[in-house]
Amino acid sequence: MDLPIGKKIYFASDFHLGIPDKASSIAREKRLCAWLDEIKKDAHELYLVGDLFDTWFEYKNVIPKGHSRFLGKLAELSDSGLHIEAFTGNHDLWTRGYFEEELNILVHHNVIRREFNGKKFIIGHGDGLGPGDHGYKLLKKVLRSPVSQWLYRRIHPDTGVGVAGWLSRLGPKHEIESKPFRGPEKEWLVQYCLDVLQLEHVDYFIFGHRHIAIEYPLPQNSLYVNLGDWLKFDSYAEFDGKELKLKYYKGRQ
């Protein structure tokens, strides 16, 4: 796909709406909606790359309470014709069609490949990629199992959503204070990128999950971009048809 002149593609991830408390979550939600209002003038596509919510578990006829400003803004943008795609993360992987049916937003559960203006992209949340982290990879298979989700939905939503939120906040994978970049040898997502580059050329790897806002150059003039988060950075990436840049809403550094 070639971008229309003057249009851009935007990427953002790790909003973690719902934590650490209602007041700060609503303030973050309002910033997100303001940012979405700002980019809608030139956005051609929008990719929301996982962990939009700190907890999200859909029942057949029930979704978690809250986040009405954000969901309403997505509905508004989608209805206006903006193409939006979303990803499940390790905190909000339990979807059941709400985004597709109510918001007309395609939801991905794995990495995807896209090509814009001749540039090749791999996009995904990033959890479970690369070497190591075998315990989480096993847990992810269990959590994504239709049988596990069917059994969990037998629990009343008041209990089920509450327990899911408690486990999410308790779990060791939940890192609001991100660890500094540890070098390419210890960064699993960088190792994943390097493995892919041995098989094919990719111009841009775009991931979330790691909670660091970083542009890391790779061999073959490739670039790994981690989108950071909206807990600390208010960061996002913008592709204008020529290059991809990591940016910060309202100049936050």
C-alpha cells in the first residue's frame, strides 16, 4: 500500500488503562483521547499494539466496566473512516469479538507483516517472542486456550473480572518501572529481530511490551522500535511514507 500524500500511519501501545487507580487512569485516558483527536487530521491508519487495558476479559454479553472515553473515541474515529487495527497483549489477550463487532477494529493475536510505500514492517505486541521466557510462553498457551477461557467464563463477571485484575497487578510480568535497555544480547526482542533478518529483509520491527521507548538500529539498515508506554513516556511512532520516527505526545521526553 502507498500512503496518500500528506497522510501518516500511527503506532502506540501499553496504555494499561485501569491502573494504578481510577483517577490516574482517567487522566491517562483523557490524554489518549486528546492525542487521538490531534492525529486524526492526517492519520490514514492506526495500530494499537497491545496492553491497551491492564485487564480485559470479555464474556458473551459483558465487558469490563470503564474506559468509556477511550472506546467512544475509537468508535468515533472508526465511524469516520479511519482504519484501525489492534493487538492483544499479555494483559488484555482475552477478547471475544467486541472490537470487531462494535468498533469495526480488526484484532490480531500474533505478529503481522505489512508493506507501506515499499517498506516492510513486522508489528506485534512482543510478548513471548525470541529466546528464553519459557515459563511465560507455557502460561500464554494455557491462557489462550479456548478451553481455559470457556471454563473461566463460568465464573460470574463480578468475580471473574476482579480476580483477573488482581492477578494482573500481582504478576511478575507487570513492570510499570521498566528496566533499562540491557544490550542486544540480553534483549529477547532484538534477538527475535536478528533471527528474522537472517531469513528476510524487514525495514521496521515495531513492538510494545518492553515499556522502553527506543529506536535501535539493526543490520541491513533495519530498525527495531519499541513504542514505550503511556504510563511514563506518552510515546508513539509515526510513519510519513519515508521514515518511521518515535515521538512523544506534547513533547514529553
